[in-house]
Amino acid sequence: MDKKNPLRVPKTEHKRVVIIGGGFAGIQLAKKLANTEVQVVLFDRNNYHTFQPLLYQVATAGLEPDAIAGPLRKLLENSKNIFFRMATVSEIKPDINTVFTNIGNLTYDYLVIACGSKTNFFGDPSKFEGAFPLKQIPQALDLRSHILQNFEEAVLTSDQEDLQKLLNIVIVGGGPTGVELAGALGELKKHVLPKDYPDVDFDNMNIYLVEGMDGLLGGMSDFADKHAQKYLKKFDAKVKLKTFVESFDGEYVTFKGGEKIRTNTLVWAAGVIGNVIPGLPDDCLERNRYKVDHFNKIKGTENVFAIGDIAYMETTDFPKGHPMLAPVAMQQGELLANNLKRLSQDKEPKPFKYTDKGSMATVGRNKAVVDLPKDVHFGGFFAWFVWMFVHLISIVGFRSKLVILTNWIWNYFTYDRGTRLIIRPFKPSQFGKLNKQEQPIK
Amino acid sequence: MDKKNPLRVPKTEHKRVVIIGGGFAGIQLAKKLANTEVQVVLFDRNNYHTFQPLLYQVATAGLEPDAIAGPLRKLLENSKNIFFRMATVSEIKPDINTVFTNIGNLTYDYLVIACGSKTNFFGDPSKFEGAFPLKQIPQALDLRSHILQNFEEAVLTSDQEDLQKLLNIVIVGGGPTGVELAGALGELKKHVLPKDYPDVDFDNMNIYLVEGMDGLLGGMSDFADKHAQKYLKKFDAKVKLKTFVESFDGEYVTFKGGEKIRTNTLVWAAGVIGNVIPGLPDDCLERNRYKVDHFNKIKGTENVFAIGDIAYMETTDFPKGHPMLAPVAMQQGELLANNLKRLSQDKEPKPFKYTDKGSMATVGRNKAVVDLPKDVHFGGFFAWFVWMFVHLISIVGFRSKLVILTNWIWNYFTYDRGTRLIIRPFKPSQFGKLNKQEQPIK
């Protein structure tokens, strides 16, 4: 390893833009800077971009990872000025314009923090050990294996209490992820799993969707909330509103007030927190997001930007910051690319203005809700079709579109889920002892 | 859990056939016994059947696991007399007609051992720690991640010695798996990886295929051997014949005679050994396979059978036992199903006779070799087409056929490999310390 240049990023006479994070914001920025007069270095801890809105379909055996993960090097192919480095950034030192990573340090002219968000267990993860977050592909695969293993064990279980532990699934958080996951699990319960497990009485399978507010799909319309609840009822999903979880120990989830539900499956879809990197002063932060001006520059810095979930920008439309959504991230990434180009031409940058094209959520087969701007709301089959279309065109890369479309058509017409595979070699067996095949593989 | 009947297999007045292993032999037998007058209980440690001939394509980022893994419950759907139990069998006690598993014990009327084979490191795995076997899906995924991680690290590496460690790949074993893997890696080297890693000099990437005999594709014709070698040369693969490996320490592979190659990637495709289960007397065994008569009954037992790789049957055509191949396994599974039916009707069972329909191997894009019975051999593009066709029709399940065909068409025309994802959350980083995302996921 070259001690002076451990990252082996070529020296350049152009400005160097370092981007941390290959999510929606980072990728959009990098692509818009492809083949321009700056050098771009993109860091991500994974070698792929994750299309998070469909993670729940990986968790419910509808898709394999390749459908929603795009290799970053592929996405940035043919961009001679972009250098990808797979690394974890540990610290930023803005006074010396340097980022520190597990593979070495690098100086920058402009730094763009696009690390997104991570699961937030209400500040105390120790109270929720054994809960399943759903932010990354390995987590989705782990949940898929866990659910299927529960059914394999349910076949062997006669004790009613033990059975409920295996067959109850509690989802915390009634936002789009929670609602869509509940719908997908409802479909598994209704159409897929009973064929696999004829010995299991599926009346015993309960899907709970728990939300602290008094409605689902917080950022969306009352129409969306009501229809989502109606659709979820068709799948027997049990919606518990104004309910707060207190703790989860792998056997019981305990709610505020003392009520308990027996389960070993608690899926956490209840909010996220900014994935902040050490190094900037604390007064840059507002509830774990970087306070940025209208050009996404972090307040108090000269050349450090934040885009996407991690950015907190107050505007007249959004006095408490923008929602942590993919469209915001993509629009900020695109605008910042243009503003960086303007800067290099000594032009004035343009302020960010979020164009809300609407929001939507699907609730199982044939059902979805869509909110468009100007109070246009609709649901049902047409909304479901719009949902599919929008997700298909949004996903990066033609191959992913093709894989997803093929899988969706297959799943729709066969009522099948082809990826119900338990691939979890490192996890101790549910059956009490470590199986041979579950030991680390050499 | 019901102590008396922990497996919750219903009591039956019919004969109970217990099958250990859901590979080619076990699945064929189970399917042919579907909806007949016996009760079938199938054990497998995984909940899926693995189409092993294409494992190497998972390892080389050409396919995701769902393409080659079929959920066993799906394959056996609508068979009311078949019960699948995901379990590891630890012992057989033939004197009390009982199998012991990690989830409980079960008695049988007929026992069929179809456990296949496992990787054999020439009897001493401690000499080959860090080698990559290629018999199971998690192993293939692990190899895929390892190879891609090596290239991510190669980007950072200037020292020539360190670089060779990352860019040399040594495959031990010149059978079909080794040859096909070498061809697939050759394609990655030639068509796919250079686009991803423009900074890496691919002249430094060496693919070694090491074989102890004086030719490749041992069971096949001289024609096949010569042509495979010719095709491999086009991909710059280096074939080393009459060469034996001595040891591998994760840094160097050492050959008999003392020669060493620097590499951290040794793929083991050099032979397998029967996956024997404790409990039968040692004189049932011949080189770790169960000695069976012409009806696949294990010698010295009354009601215990072995089929597939694990069965050692001497016939006039095969005085040293049959080759460990999928077609043998499937034909034995089918015949045993018919013989069990005949037994129940007090008819004479029929002896096994292997119908060899030929063998084949592909060597990268557009190239393959095919041996047919009666000394018909051909190679090149047409052979490659036959190879694809035969593999497509052989794989179980229409969904897998569809997924594989789609991927092959995509890979062929785009020179792309969509699944080049590093998904390996539990493995310590190559970069010396454990990354945060590489810690076990909660």
C-alpha cells in the first residue's frame, strides 16, 4: 500500500469533490458530475446502491437482492472522472479538508455528506435487542430467513403459547415501509404459505401493525390513511393506533401501559435518525441532521455540503425540514451538481425548492393509495398500477427493471414467491443448538 | 413440543419411507412417490434443493441463488403423503429402525440415504484452511464476495507481490466444475471486470487450473479434454496438469515439489467424498460410499437403501461403482420409487442399469464440449447451445428456468453480470479490522 496515497486517487489540477454515500442523493450527484471538469471520489461501505423502497419485498421472499441492488461501479461506468472506493468513513476534519476512512485519508475541495439515515430505536437499542431493522439488504435477507425458519419450527410445535411466539409478527411504525410490509406479509399468509405448510393453522398467524399516531401513513392524506386501513383489514392485519412499544426481549413485545404480545419477530419500521459522521461541531446539527442553507451547504462551513436524509433545510414550505424521502434526496443531488458547476463558472448558485410529485403506498395485491399534489387522491387497482409503474421507472438500471418486472408478473399470476430460501449460515439455530450448516463456512 | 412425536409426522397404517437428503436422488424419489400408498418423510438441512451444476455461476456473479435453488416445499406441493422436515440427521439405528435428528427421532419402514457428497480436502482439511469449496449456495455467495473484495482491494494496492495475492486465482481440480469455473472467470477477466476496474492491469490477473492427471475432464473423451484446453487458452487460463497441491495457507498455495503461487483464492473442485451418516457398520462402506446391491439396498441391511453419490454399486459396466453424477442419482431415485411400489404389490424389483445420455462441459462464452454415447463428440458453438438447452430443461421448476434464461440472455448480450454484489456481513474485513457493517446484524 502506498503510504502517501493509500486510496490511489490520481492527483488532479481540477477540484476534487468527495461524496460520502451512494444512496439516492449521492448517486444522483455523482451521475450529474460524470465527465465534467471536477474529480469525484465516491465512498460507500457497500459496493452497491440499494433501492430501499423495495427492501420489504426482499424480506418477504418476493425479490432477490440483485433486483434492488445496483453495483455502484456499473452505475458509474464510463465516467472517467469518478473514482469509487468501498470504505467506511470514520471522521471528517474540516480544518484540514480531510476525510478519514478505514482504507486511508483523502483531502477534498468540496465535501458532500450523503450518508442518509439509520434505524433509530427511540434512542435505546438495548431495549429492543433481537428486533429486525429494515434498512439494508443483509437485514432484509435475515428477516426473510427468520420468518421462514419460524414456520419450519411451527410445523413441529403443538404448545399454543410457543406457536403464537412463532406466528405473531409485530411491525412497529405505520409509515409506508410498515404498511407495505404488513400488506406483503398479509399476502404471504393468504396466498403463499398455506400451500407450503398445510399442517399450520393460519388463523393463528397474526400481523400487527403498531403506530403511535392516530393514523397510518403520517405524511400522506386522510384518504390514504383510511383506505390503507381498509385494505389491510382484508388481509386480516391488525392495526393498533396510538400505541407505543416499550421494549422487546425476543419473546414478548411490551407496550406502554403494560399490554404484551408473544412474538419473536418485531420488525422496526418506526423512524430513522441521521447517520452523522464525527468531526463537525455539534451546532451544525438539528435532531441529528446537518443544518444546511438553501444551497445545501452546512452552516458554519465553507465547502461542506449535506444532501438527502441527512440534510436539515428550513424553507417557508418546510419550516421543520424536508421529509426524509428519496425524491428530496435525488432533487438535492441534482441541484448540487448544477450548483457546483455554476460555482466553477463563477455563477450564482440556485436555491433548493422541492417539487412534490406526490406519494404512494401499496397494500398487497391490486391495492394501493396515491396522493398527488393539489389534493388529488385515489386508491384501488389503478393506484396499484401507478405504484408499480412509478417504482419500475424509478429504479436505477435497466437490468433491475427487467428482473423486477419478471418477478412481479410471475408472483402475480402464480401466487408464488420464488425466493423463499433460508440462507443464513451464521445464525445459531432456533432449535437451541448450532447446526453444522450454520457454522461459519470456510 | 410433543415429546412423544416431536416431528409431528402423522401416524399411518401405510409404510413410512424416510428419505435423508433433497438432492437429485432424494427429490426424484420423493416426487415419484407422491400421492402413492406410502408415507414419505424427507429430511434436508436446507429448505431448498440446490442445482449444483450451476453453482459456479452464482460464484461468478452470473446468477442469484433463486435461479438454482428450489424451495423443497414448493417442489413437493400437492403431495399429501409427503412431509418435509428441515433437520440435520445425526445418526441411524438400523436395529430399531430409527433416525435421530436435531429436532427429534423418527421410526421408518424403509430408510433411503441420499446425502450425496461433500468436499474432500484429500483427507486433511487443516492443510487447506481458507480454501473455498463449491458445494453449497452460501459457499458460492462467499466466493463471489471474496473475489469482488479482492478487486476492491487491488485498486488500492501498488505493491506487486500483494497485487498478485489478490489477482491470482487457483482452481484445484480439472473436472467439469473446475473447467466451467475457469471459463466463467476467464469471461469476467476479459469482458466484465475491466469495465469496473479501469485502474487494474488485468494482465496481472491469472487463472490457474490445476489437475493431478494428465488431462482435463477426467470422465470424458480425449476430444473433450483437448478442446477444453484449447478454449481455456483463449481466456488466458493457465492449465497445470500432473500437478498436485500440497497445502494452502491463505497467502501461498504450495505444490508437491515445492513450487508456490501467491494467492488468497484457492477454489477447491478436486473431488468429493460420501457424506456418510454414523450408525451403519463399517463393512457397509467402500471408500466412504454405501455398498449397495443392484436394487440400491445397502449390503447387510433389510430395509435401508442408498441412492445417488453416496451409493457404491458394482456392475459389469461399472466394476468400480458409478460416477458421482446427477443423472445416475436421478435414475436411481426413479428406479427405487418403482421398486418400492413393486415391493408393496409383492412384485419382483428391477435391477439398476445406468443409461448414459452423455456428458458435457462449457468453457465460457460460445464454447462447450459434448460427449454422446457411441463415441460421438463435438465442440464449439453448437455444443454450447446444447449445453444450455440441456441445463435449462434439467433444472427443476419453471420459475428457475425462466430466471436462468432471462439472466443468460442478458449476460450474453450485455457482457454484464448483474449480481456482482458483496453481501458478506459477517466476515472480518480484508482491510485488517472489523468494519461496522460487517458485524453480525441484529
